[in-house]
Amino acid sequence: MMKFAKALHLIGAMMFFGSILGHITAGLVPGAQEDPGTAFIARQFIDVATVYLTLPGLILLVTAGILMIVKGKLPVFRIRWLMLHAVFGLLIAFNGAFLLYPIGQEMLAVAAQAVSGAAPLDALHALGGREAAFGAVNVALCLAAIMLAVFKPGPKRTTA
């Protein structure tokens, strides 16, 4: 069961973090900063990736992580790296679900309005600045969580 949960955890991490890198790439499409139509298409791509990769990956990642802790009877509060890893995971989930996702939805709506001329492209850029800041925090937290899981810093146990 633990190996299955670990595999699901890794699949969730790949879906989540991979889609974030896709979001960043979509924002770099030539014309996405100047042309409302291109910006709208980029935001549609990001929205589809969020719904089908980012959020399901995040749910799978968190659920499998909890399953590993519960089934493995891991002492989260005594293993510092694991506690920090779990805290980072919760911060990532909170930031993604309650800050980044709503900003993304607002950006999609503003991009749609910009195509019809009902909103200036500058409104999209202002939201993009907020998205970039919160997104950078999530990328940093993701990388830190990965490093914690790989290197497991802390006192090493010795066997006698």
C-alpha cells in the first residue's frame, strides 16, 4: 500500500508541478502581453491545464501524502523534515486553491473582456503581477518540498 501511495504522490507531483511549468510557458507565447486575442487564448490554455492537471494533481498529491502518513504511521511531528514537507504542502495547496486559482479565473474573464474592448489589457497585466508573485512563492515552496523529501535533512539514525 505504501509503494502505491508513493507512486500516486509522485504522479500528483508531476501533474501539479508540470502544469505550473506549462502555465509559465503559456504566458511567454509571443504576443500574449500585447494582443488581447493571444492573451485570451493563453489564458484559456492555462484554465484548461488548471482544471485537468493542476487541481487534480494537487488533490492527488495531498491525498496520497496523507495516506502515506496515516498508513505508514509516520510520526510527522517528530520527523522535522517530514513536518516541514507537510507544512509546505499545505501552504502550496492553500496558495494554489485560494489565491492563484481565483486570480486565474479573474484573468480569464478580463482577457475575454479585453478581446471585446470592454477592458484594457493593462487590467490583465496588473492581475498578472499578482499571479506571478503568488506563483513564484508556490514554485519556491515546491522546490523546497522536493529537496526536503529527497535529502531528508536531520540527525541520522545509526544501527547498533
